[in-house]
Amino acid sequence: MSPRPQLKIALPKGRTLGHVSKIFERAGVACGALTDESRALVRRARFGEHDLELFLLKPDDVPTYVEYGTADLGVCGRDVLVEREVDVYQPVDLGIGRCRLVVAGPARASSPAGGGWTGRMPRVATKYRRTAAAHFARQGTQVEIVDVQGSVELAPLTGLADVIVDLVETGTTLAENGLAVKEEIASVSTMLIANRASYKLRADVIGPLVDALRGAVG
Ligand code: PRP
């Protein structure tokens, strides 16, 4: 008897993991409750007769593992896929982590697209350098991009930048910091991603798993 094939799946640690764990369970993946409490970075799971290996990663590292084929599948936000121009299949929208990527700035300031900026070149603080640059280039607006990694909303409050490009989910963080959405760039949700070669070569496992995940998402 040939050994059971093993599939490797890269999952993001953090706030998405609990939701992903529930969708996987509904799809028939026996993975138990996946939490960050254990520090083990590799977890075992089963899907039908197949053994699965789950890698728990920083969200930004998931596409790297999938693109290189170290993981066959992964779970990743569309914001990261677009920003990094990741070359993978995106077979299932998991319907979680829904939010918007927006340009936001001081609630009382005029829209950047409305010509409210005068004098020096406007500065845009963001974790999404490439996406932000492409957005303003499409508008024909010259901006200086300032790289920040978190607490992005602080940048316009402190004068580091005029506006930000960041994710908005409930809008609470913007509101509590006197900021407002000026423009919407894209809607974002969490995707199942697949290595292009694995998707074809491991279709025997990936096909049924993708179908089951689609069913579990509804
Ligand atoms: C994200 C995002 C916003 C916030 C939006 O930050 O960068 O700051 O959530 O959510 P809201 O619209 O529901 O308030 P995260 O919590 O990941 O932390 P960070 O500031 O360190 O990026």
C-alpha cells in the first residue's frame, strides 16, 4: 500500500486563526481548536484519509511559503496578495476578515483627490507601499510614501504624514483618532491560496478539500 499523501497548509497566527479553525472543522478537517496558546509551529490534522501538516506563521509570511511550494495551500488576506503581487491561485474566498483598504485622513481636512493639498508633496504613511503608490499614480497625484508597520493612524496625528492608506474594519480606530475615510481603494477578505504546481499535481487531495471549504463557507 502506498503511503498516504501529506498536504502542507500555511495558516496565519493571530486574530484570523480561530475563524479559520472553525471553517476547517466544518469542511471536515480534523484539526481541533487551533489557537496560539501552544508555541508549536507545526500541527497535525486529517482530511479523510489524508494526513495534513499545518504551519503557523506570521500572516505576511504565508504567501512566501505557498509561492515557494514549501506549503501547498495557505490562508492569506487579499491586501497582502495585492501588495506583494503574489503568484498563486486563489480558489476560495473564505468570507472572513472582511474589511476595506482606504485612504484616510483628518476628518475635517479636504479630500486628497479634491486638491486639498498645497505646498510640499503630500506624505502617505502605510504598510502598503506598492498598493498606495499605484493608487495615487492612477490619480496622477505625486506623493511621498512613508513606511510604518503598525498604529498607522498615529501618523497624521503627529505630523509624520498627511494621510494614511490602511485597513478599516469597523471604523472604530479611525473615529477614535479623529480620522475619516477619504477614498476606498479595495475591498479585502481572507482567501485560500494554492501553489500553482501543487494545485495540479496534488489535485487528488486539493480538489476535494477546496470543494469542502467552499461548502463550509456557504
Ligand atoms: C488594523 C488596521 C487598523 C485597525 C482597523 O490594525 O491596521 O488600525 O485594525 O480596525 P477597525 O476599523 O475595526 O478599528 P491592527 O489591529 O491589526 O493593529 P496595527 O495597528 O498594529 O496594524
